[in-house]
Amino acid sequence: MTIDPIFEARLGPWRLEAAQLSAHLAGCARGESKAMEGLYGALAAAIHGRLVRMLRNVTLAEDVLQETFVAVWRNAHRFDPLIGIPAAWIWVIARNRAVTALQR
């Protein structure tokens, strides 16, 4: 599978070792807490930064970040590495949670 170079350039830090992140998601699907630690360590800071900019509230961003990783843990079995990029899949979950938080 090839990725459009323009799209790949726009991903920047989101293109963190897709194979490694996919392996972490597979581990989460099997209930391995170390896999979640790996995902969180690789992506939490970048997602948090984007959420703070999007929500303009650090506390709300932290809440959404936590909701995001709980949703990732519960839904990791749904991720298909043949269809998507792991970091992008997780960011969509975070963005959707942030939009919901703004609507409250």
C-alpha cells in the first residue's frame, strides 16, 4: 500500500512508525496493558497539544484525551492496518470526542 506523498507530509508526527503502532493496537485488542502504555507514550503529547489548541481549555483537553484512550482500549479490535494509519485513526477518535465536548 502506498501513501500519497502530500498526505504523508501533512501527517508529520502522526506518521510515527505505523507498524509499531499497529502492533500496539493489536496488543490492546488482546488486553495487553503494556501495549496501551506504548500507544500513550507515543501519541499522548501530540494529541494533547492539538486538543488544547482545538478546545482552548487545558482541563477539557485532558478529559478528552483520557476519553480518547479509553475508547481506543475498548475499540482496538476494530482497527484494520490495511485500511488506515494507526495515529490517524486515534486522532479521529480524539477529534470526535472534542467536537462532542464542545457541543455540551
